[in-house]
Amino acid sequence: MLETDSEMENTETKEKKEKRYGTLYIVSTPIGNDDDITIRALKVLKSVDIVVCEEPKIGARTLHKYNLSQKMELLNEQNEQVKTPQLVELLEKGKSLALICDGGTPVFADPGLPLVQACLKREIPVKVIPGVSSLMTAIVRSGFPIDQFLYAGFLSRKKEERILQLRRLSTEKRTVVLLETPYRLVPLLETAAQIMPERRAYIGCNLTMPFETHHYGTFKELYDKFKNTKFKGEFVICFDGSPTFTIEKDEKEDSGKDKNPSFQRSAKPSFGKRKQKQNRSKETKFKDRKEKKRRK
């Protein structure tokens, strides 16, 4: 199939831009086990002009670990607004940048989204170098269904908002995955144990490290287990989806919205009811036939 003139022009324009601009590489790094760095990631880190990191000490440590000597630039929550245009300018001048984070995949719960958006807007090439992920490591290890799942990220630091968020998540039918900071593990488990005490959950601690640990149980059991423990390290929480889907009355009061009426839906809402209706209709027809025969 022959290309049209407009398609050929678009292709040529894209190639010219790629030659003129540098490339932004989003590079995943290990989350605990240094051997998890990929060969492709190392090749990219060696080839770029600048490595953009979140924390100077951790960034320097990462480069030193793999015998790299690239120049570093910092991009974090404090300077993201000011730094993003500066990094875009470097890319427009033909410099290639590798964005890394403290561990795992950048942009995912880390700074960098405005930079990616700015590059896409200006048609600056963006390439993702995938690697280890605490999220995928945890959800695969959890044993919960993963044909569909919901990543809910970090919950609110405010207790009232966190309670409301967990109430909403308690009605979710899919497996739910949460990230949280170490010092908020117990408060999260305490709230979850109050809202859905018997819900099955999994906590993966210090994943990929030699001393990683895995904890299963209901939220009540896990809260009892961790409440008197001083936990240090990183963790991911996964919990099973709700067998029923309910919107509580008190949640409506909290949100102040009464647009949708309260309802309850079972995990398999219609099949049982259909069978019952079919059986009832068969019984009714059978009785009608008997009645007609008697009349005859």
C-alpha cells in the first residue's frame, strides 16, 4: 500500500524532529535488589548526556553502583515547576536525558509527569525502559485475581478522608492495590479493620530484598499482628475485591450527594434471579395447563 503525500511529509517531519531533539528516557531502576537492573537500562544510562534524579545522594549512589559518570540534574516536588522547562530546553537543544527515581519506575508515584506531558506536547521523543515494579511484584505474589485490578495509590494523610476512601474501596469488586509510607501502615490497617474486618489482604514488605516478608490474613488479623510492631521498610497492600457492591447511607451523608439511590448488587447479580424467574414461569405455565385440562 502506497503512502500518501501527507503521510510521507508527516514521517519526514517526525524524523527531522527526532534528529534535532534529544530523547527523554524513563528508566526503571531496582527497588531493593541491585541485580534487577536490566541490560537495556544500563546501556541507556551509559549513552545519555544527563541523568535526572529525585535525590542527589540516591542518584549518585545509583550511578556509582554501576560505574557511571554522567552529569546529574535534580527533579523533585520542590523544584518540578521551575525545573521542567529547563529540562525541556535541554532536550530541544539535542541533549538526551534519562529520568530515574529513588527506586522502581519513574513518574509512577514520583515526580516527572509534567516533564513527560511537556515532551509529548512538543513532540520530543519519549522512550520508556521498563523494569522491576513493587506494584506488579506484590499483586502477582498476593494470589488474588489479577485479570482486573484497581491501583488506588496513596491514601490521604487526613484520617477523615482516609476513612471515606477506604469505605469506597471496600465496595470495589476488583482486587485493590495500595501504596503507603512505613509510618502509616498501622493507622491504615486499623481503619481497614474497622470498615472491612473480614476482608482478605496481603502485605508485601521490602519486596525483592533478601529479607522480604509476606503476610496474609484478614484486615483484623493483620492489624492485630502489626499494631505492636515497629515496622521499618517499604510495603505494598493488596486486598480481595468485595463479593457484594454496596453504597452505604452514611457515605452519602459524608459526600452530601443524594443523586444515586442506595442499592446492593451481588457479585453475580442476575443469574440466580433469572433462574428463579424462569422456574416460576415454568411452574405457572404447568399449573395453567393442568387447570385447562381440568376445565376441559
